Amino acid sequence: MSGRADARDLPADVDLLALVRRFEPVLRFTAGELFFPMTVGQYLSGAALWLAPARGRGPAVLLVDHGALDPDALARAARQHPVERLFLRYAARSLDRRELRLWRRRPDRPAFHGVSRLAAVGLLGRFIDSGMRLSLVLRGRVPGGLVAAGQQRYAETGPPCEAYHAHVSTDGGYVVIQYWFLYAMNDWRSTFAGVNDHEADWEQLTLYLVDTGDGPSEQRYELAWVAMSSHDEVGDDLRRRPDDPDLTWVGGTHLVGNAGAGSHSGAYLPGDYLVRVQPPALARFIAGYVAVRSVLFPWTRGRASVGVGIPYVDYRRGDGVQVGPGTGREWTPVLIDSQTPWVRDYRGLWGLDTDDPFGGERAPAGPRYERSGAIRQSWADPVGWAGLDRVPPDAQVDAARTARVAELDRLVDGLDGEIADGQQELRRAGAGVEALPRSVTGTRHGGDGAAAQLAEREAAVAGLRARRRVAVNERDQLRQVADAGVRPDPHAHLRHRAVPDVTTSAGVLLRFWTGASLSILLLLLGVGLLLDLGPVLWVTLVAVLAVMAVEAVLRGRLPVFLLSLAIIAAIWYVTWLLLTNLRVAFGVLAVAAAVALGVANLRSLLDRR
């Protein structure tokens, strides 16, 4: 049966399609979404296959034209060009300006209302954002009008045929079902003011099932974990337990996912998510900025990303079209595996190859491969991809816990023996050291003396005792959890829990200011330089302070801004004194220390009363 090649441990009596359909998800989209999941056959019917030029030199070569491509033809062409770079083109050309204006004015265009993404971040983030937008002029980018052309071609392919491509595998005691969704376009940038645009988009939702041993065939499998591909989430943070309160279910087995507008990334909770993108070239600068800020302003520690990076909003509202069980728009399931010809043979890109060095505007590879042609971890190792290598299936948890307690018992017993032996050896050595003069023991000069050797043995025994405390603590905790019969908190494994975090309460003035502040800052600098109002450094400083002061007022943070300004001024003044008048500088520091010490002592006395 098709789709079973990667699920060899699955019993032969399990109906694969029935298992996949039993747990198929419900996807909720944001109002204004233009593209929905489609079959590979539907996508290829409107696409063309191209051969990229070697080393980026020369024009691309058309291999299969629009209208002549299907999954079998794609696999055949890929086998004929196993080492060349291949890519697909969905839209034959971009719309020109006139055509694009008409497309934007069409009466059936869905409405969308976003929020002010810049109002959520600071001035530095807006500087980086401006630079990133300007970089699109130099980078490989999706041409203007390509999204519109893609939407027209998508509409020409016929009635909607929402589909997923299901990949079932077995690994580490889990039965893994991956639901792969293919979209004709990722229009996050042009339609929803996001990070990027690119032709085609592959996203996934993964379920991890365990065999309960109860019931016939596919009914014996129950959910243990779920995972959604999402921006900024990796490893443990990708997955959730079925009893997680953040999850919504339809009919008990159909997980609800909220797809990002244009980006199609998944979220468990509906809402607007602020995504901060930090370009690799600026990583060291941003890390240095955060470190300096945390030293100067201790209250900002723990908020390392606030205001840093390029701010974008991922709209995962779930208030638009819904697809899946109970929605009136049912899925068309397609089973795939590692032996499906187009999955196995085609390693190229599923859309226009822009050669964007950042990768954001390049089309993606398929479900099995990365852009480099290497096999995706999520395909070949879905258990490790979601951090489940160390997490046994539910049916094996009790056995694993019992085995771990027995292992810790043996470890504690062994450590008890080593500690007793070390203790006896330490006491004998200590008696010898006490009988020797200091010149022999090496107490005075260190080195290889008897006292130094005694200290090493004492440290070794202390290390054994520390290991024993850790082992006993873990063993006792495991026994307590087992006796109580409770499961850990469903969020215990999360380092970062993604929740909607974009506020829509920014006032009109703040929204205007965040959009205009950089232009105002550059205008102040330009006017100051043209009128020769002073040295460039002072003009820049005054302009920046003026912009920051206005922003502090609009954000209601004027006291914090003034305090920060006072701290910076004090640090600058003391530094200047250290360089010019050492005596006065130390005097200022002594007075400041005296005031701080006096305040602390007075507070202590008042507290005692």
C-alpha cells in the first residue's frame, strides 16, 4: 500500500488512510488569506521546471513548460539531472504596474486590517528594520507583482481542493504522522507586511501516537504529543501534550492549528505574534548592545530581545477560512513516503530561485529535503526533531521510571562504598600529615607536599558526596511522583511558551511617531549639518535625544527615560573626570559611595524598628 515504506513497524492490519483521517487536523486561517493548501498535482499543473545556470552564470534553461508538468514528469526530469540545480516556476511572469493596480482594486479582494508592528519595538529595532528593507534592493528578491500573478494562476486551477500530504513513520516507540501542506505562494511580505515573499510554501503539523494495546487496528493508537512548525521555535518548544490547555480539539482527535497569514506558520493559540528577526551579520552587534544595556540598566535584564531585531507581526488569528472535519471544507488526503517518486527524486526548489543570500526570498525545498539537497531532520528524524529521544512513549513511562530508580539505587550503593573507602584512606593520610613537620608536609609552600595530596583526597571524597546527593534527590523525587500518580505540568518541558503578544492599544500619535521617527531624526541631522549648528557629534546627540524624549512621552515612560539619561550622564562625567582630574573623580566616587552606604544603613535601622 502506498505510504507504508517508512512505517515498517506498523502492523499490517492497520488501515493507514483510516489512521491518518482519524487524526487529521483542522486549520483556521486569518481573514484576508489568499492561498490555501493544495495537492502537488494541482500545483504542478500550473508550474514549469527550470534548470538553474551553473555558478549563477548565464540564463536558466526551461526543461518542462507550463501545462506539461505532473508528479511523474517531475520525478523523471529530476532523475535525468541528479546533480544540477532545479527549480519550479508557478507564475509564468510578474504582473506589470497597470495590471497590479487593477488586481489590487478587484472587488472580490479579501479585506485585512493589521496592527502597528513598529509601535511594539524600540528605536534600535526600527533602525535595523529600515536597513533590512533597503537591503531588498541589493538582495535577490521576489519581483513585484509575482504574488498577484501567482494568485491569478491559483484561481485558474479550478475549484478549491484543500489537501494535505501525509507521511507516516515509526521511530523510538512512536507512530509519527506528518501532515504536510503545500501553498502556491508565501505572500507574508507583500500582503501582510511580514519578513519575506517566495513562491510555494511547505508547512507541517506532526502527531506522535503510542500503541495502547486496546481495540482493533488503528483504534488502538492514541495521541502522546503534537508539534507544529513555527517561527522561532525548535526542539522541546515545538511540541505539546494533548492535555495542554493551549490546545483546541474538534471531535476529540482533530487538533486545531492557526495558520499565519501569508507565512502559514502554525500556532496553538489564535492571535497576533511579534516575531523579531536578527540578521546574522548583526548578531555580535546586537549581543554587545544587550550586554551593555543590562549593565547600565539592570531592570532590563531578562528582556534581552525587547526592542532588538527586525519586528514583524505573524497574524495567526484563525478568524477566516477553516478547513478540516466539521468545517464544511473537507481535506483531500494524499499518502506519501520516502519511495514516492517525486518525494524521493526531486531535490530542487518548489518555486523561483532568487539566490537571496539570506534565504528568506528563496523558494523552499520539498518535504523530504533542505535547499542544500540534504534530507530534513524533521522527515528522517521526527522524534529527535521534537526533542523526544529522551521521552519514552506513555506506555513505557512507568517502566522507564522504575528502571531509573533501580539504576539510581545501584549508583547510591556504589557511591556509599567509594565514600567509605575514601574516608578511611583520608583518615589514615590525615594521621600521617599531623605527625610530620610543616617543612615536610608542604603546608607552607604548597606544591607536591603531603598536605596538598591530603587536600586532593579530601576534594575527591567531597565530589563523591555531591554525586550521591544529586542521585538521592532524583531517586526520591521519582518515587514521590510515582506514588502520587500525577503527570508533570504540560508546560514543564517548555523553555519558551509562544503566546500572542502584540497589543492593539497603541494610540494614534504613537503609531504615527513610530512610522515617522526615523525620517524626523534624519531630517534633524540633515538640517543641523546644513546650517552648521555645531560639530557632527553634538548634532547627532541632540537629534537622537530629542527623538527618544518624544518617544518616551508617547509611551508613558518619561520618568524611566530621565533616570536613564541621568545615569548615563553620571557615568560619562565620572569617566571624564578620571581622564582629566583623578583627585576630583575619586572624591565624587567616595561621596556617592558614602550616600549609598548611608541610605542602606538608615533603611536597615528603620526596618528593625
